[in-house]
Amino acid sequence: MRVLPPFDPETGELLRQPLARQTEIVLDQMRRCLEAAGSSMARVVKCNVYCSDPAHFTTFNEIYGRYFPVDQPARIFLCVPSWPGPFDIEIDCIAVT
């Protein structure tokens, strides 16, 4: 799956939101993409998380747990100090169909 920044799926506009909301937007987009491809969040085997600040990990982890409440997929959490846009998080994943 491609990298997903927090953008409005209707307009494509990058959404300036607090990290918690950005994370929800990205994970909701991920869910829609997976379902459109005949998969689901339960079929994700790995996530790569790119974040602007390690201080966001606790907030991110809380929200991630809501989307993956059991059998969480493997993941990495990488800090990226510079972005091409006004957002703090991107996530890509690998899932099976």
C-alpha cells in the first residue's frame, strides 16, 4: 500500500490537525483502501510509521491500538525531521487479501 498522509479524501487537501486527528484520518484512509482492495485492517501484517517527532509516540500508540485492538501487525516507528507538507505523520502498510 502506498504512503498515506492526512489528506481530505474528497478534496485531496492536506489537513492541518493535531497529531491525534491526523493519525485517525490516515488510519481511516488505510481502512478504506484495504477494503476497496478486498482486504481489511485485520489482514495487515506490517506498518511503517513516519512521524515528525518522537514525542508523538504515546499519542500515536493509543490511537493505533484502537484500530488494531488484537494481534497488532509488526511495525516500525521512524522519526523524520523534515516533511514536504504541513503534517506530522504518514503510514504505509503491507496486507494480505
